[in-house]
Amino acid sequence: MTEEIKEQRANNFIENIIEEDLAGGFPANALRFRFPPEPNGYLHLGHASSICLNFGLGLRYNAPVNLRFDDTNPSKEEQEYVDAIRRDVQWLGFQWDKECYASDYFQELYDWAVMLIKQGKAYVDKQTSEEIAAQKGTPTVPGSDSPYRNTSPEENLALFERMKNGEFANGTYVLRAKIDMASPNMLMRDPIIYRIMNASHHRTGNKWHIYPMYDWAHGESDYLEQISHSLCTLEFLPHRELYDWFLDQVIPSPTLPQGEEGAHPEQSERTTRPKQREFARRNLSHTIVSKRKLLQLVTEKYVAGWDDPRMPTISGLRRRGYTPESIRKFADTIGIAKRENLIDVSLLEFCVREDLNKKANRVMAVLDPVKVVITNYPEGQEEWLEAENNPEVTPMTYRKVPFSRELYIERDDFREEADKKYFRLKLGGEVRLKNAYIIKAESVVKDAEGNITEIHCSYDPDSRSGSGTEASMRKVKGTLHWVSIKHAVAAEARLYDRLFTVPEPDRQEDSFLNYINPESLKVVTAYVEPSLSSAEVGETVQFQRLGYFCIDADSKKGNLVFNKTVGLKDTWEKVKTSE
């Protein structure tokens, strides 16, 4: 992991900001970063980039990184999501310094809100959300004051206390900051700080009936944790002014520069003022990363759950067979930028393909079988042939695969007639069976509908791979994978493809649901070599000539289930260009 960080090239603009701060006197031992997910869903690829950025900075600068759950909305947050987030971050190869929660700071946030009310900088508003929205004006038209804007601090304090005690229904009152209703930044037009939510919280239970808004909780949490650089996606750029205004209200005046020893004894442990900076989202083609839309896919059963291998969630990618190294490589390759752009999913597939090529053992499996009978091979005879596991690994290791008179090959690997450019099996033609013999197709057997049910072949008994005979050295242009029918293990193979048919499904004029790929999942019976009977859940192998496959958690003894991770080549692009 550390090596990956050290290998990095020129700094990205976030690293440049940090370097400038260090050069300006900010102490290196005061650097602290955080990854702050809201536990209202499973993490996806967009989060993976943020995880790799923040924890990568921690590794680069030998600085601590907090995992903070921004749990300020109990109606959407669950412990299940907290557990899933922890698991995903660790699986990606990172470990946080402190596990924190916005709910850890509910009392401090409340106390600070009371302080704002006493200073005349916040007020309770009982207008509806629609009325408040209408009063905010437009980007070119100033807003108008709430009729409650000048309520006395005493009355506001009393109402806020009653809100906290649960005396009012949801939506009855809100607490707003008193800033500037004419600000060109609409977020500064008296934003809401607290709303009433009579809902049980996954950590605090029913203690609170009011919950802080994200903008109020986020910057103050950063300050309490002494985060030096608060890194957000570009959508939060307009929020930076509000982030700083809120910090100005709670950091003792005069404002402490980053890292300066405090002139305020009661605040001496808090010498760092957090700095918010923004980077662009990286959108991935043929997918969506909106948690709301992902939840919709799950609840409306378009997919089998958050960890469905078609989902862009980290848990879905893990189940599909992606490796943490491939996702970190992907995040590093796309980098950090100031502008949003669309990344083709084929880059992610390239990263996992490259990683698995080094790690996955080569095995043989047939997904669409047709029977081959070697007519001159003795009936009842079998032999166990030596097969290499992975040519990319040193030293080379081997396994035994069984060979017999009757085999399965892929139906696509045979044609009755074909031109000279077809290098697989055809009548009168020869191919080598991987790790085995050279065979020649002599005739076929067909059913009543004209479908081929058997291919009758002859073999050259002197041509066994690795035997050292002259015949074994003979060159034939095609090599096919196969399995012995007698020894083959039947397994379920789930063939996954892109979930959506268009590159940007959530930017279409109609619903993104209309662009779900009906071919995103095909389930077939595969026949695999017997060595796979002892394979473990999560293990990834290469089905030779077919792609990389991972053993799914649905597997049981005697009933293997394989998920297709990725093909050996980008067949999607091939199909697209031929249409």
C-alpha cells in the first residue's frame, strides 16, 4: 500500500495545496484528514475515490485519518450501513485512526446553537418549508426577511428548548441562522441549522427530537476533530462560504491561523482551523452513483441487493470478484481533478483484468457445451494430465486434470464448414486440446431439428502436450479448452454485463429505469474441471479463453456458483462498434 503512494508522480492540486500550507509554516504533525460518509446506504465507486484520496494523503504525509459517520438524519440511517462502510474501507486496505460520529457532538452542536440564539445570530421560524423557500428569492432577486427574524433571543431560546424536548410535531419549527437574505450566495440566506425529527437514532435512541443540518454539523465536527483539510466533492464549493461562517462563530476571536498556538487557554487543544477544498466527481459510464437511485434499484428489486454484482457498490464489486488493488489502481489512474468528467467503465475493467492476470489460476470450464467423442480413444480409459496454474507466477505450479474419451467443448468452437481464417475446430480440421492431444473432426451427429449433438473426432496418441515426442511438437493453429464429461462438475455461472445500455442513464429525458440492460444477467450451467470442487468462496480463477470468474457466497457443497468478473477482452466495445 505504502509503495503505491510512494510511486506517485507529480502532485495533484490537493497535494499542492497541502504542500503550500506546509511551506507556509503549517506544522506537518497537525495534518489530519477524514472520510465522512453518511450511513444511509452502501459505499460505491465514487466513495472509493474519496477513500483512496483521504487515506492516501494520510499514508503520504504520515498523518492520521478519521472515519466519521455523518449520522444526522435518523430517518434514513441504519447500523447495517455503518457495518458495511467499516467493512468496505478495511477491505480496500485502509485503517482509520479514530472512528467518530457526528452524533458524538450533538451536545456541543446544541450548545453552540444556543450561543448563536443568545447573540442574536439564530432564530426559530415556524413557517412551512414552502414559505421559507419562496422568501429566499432567486440568484438575481434578494430574499425577504422571515416575519420571525427579529424575535427576541429569550423567546427563541424558550421555543428551541421546547423543540429539543419533543413538544412539537415534525416540520412545525426550524432553527435558522441569521446571516444575509440579500447575499448573492443563496446558501447564506438564513440557512436552516436544526429541524424537528421525532425519530429514533441508531446510536442516541430517543434522546434527541431535533437534529442538526449537514452544513452546521460538518464544519463544526471537522473543528472538534481538528481536521486540517476537509476534502469534499465539487457540489460543496458554494457551501464553503457557509462552512467558514459557521466556523467563525465557534472559533474564538481573533481567528486562529492554522496551527498557531492558541491565545485562548480554554481552546488551547484546538489550534487548527479546518480548510474545506473541493474536487470533482468522477462519473462512471453505464452506471449511476446516486444513493437514492441505487436504493430504488434495491427496493424495487431491479437488482438482488446492495451487493448485487451489477451494482457499482464496493460490496457489489467485491462479490463480483474485483480486487481492492484493482479499485485503488483505478482511483489512482483517474486521479483528482477540478472538473467533472465521464470515465468509461472499460478502464475499471482493464484495471481488474490486469490485476487478476497476475493472481488468478487458469482452469478449464465450458459454458455452452457440445459433446466430443474421440472414437479411437479406448473406452473406459482415463488419464490425468499436467496443467500449469498461472504462467505469470514464479515458480510455476501445476495441477492434474482428467482426460477421457468423451469431452465437452464450447459450441462456438466448432463449425462444420469454415474459411482459412477460422482457427478452431471444423470438419477435416485439427486443433490442439489444451494440455492434451491434437484431435481431428471427422463427422457430426444431429438431432431431428438439425442441431449438432455430437462431434466425432480422432486423436493422435503421440501428440500429448509436454511428452517430448515429435508429434507433440507439431504446430496446429487452434488450441481449445475442454472438460472430461465423466469428471466434469456442473456449476451455476452468472454472466454479468453492464447494468445500463447508455453511458449516462441518469441524464436522459425519461427515467433511468428505462435504460436497464435486459441482458445484464444471464444464468447458465457450466461444466468445470474437478479441481474446482474444493475452491473457496471469494476465490477468483480464469476460465481459459472465457474470462475471470469468482466463487459466489451462494455456493454450497456440491453446488458451486460462479460470478463472471470480467472477460479477457472488452467485448462490449466490439459489439458496439459492429452495430
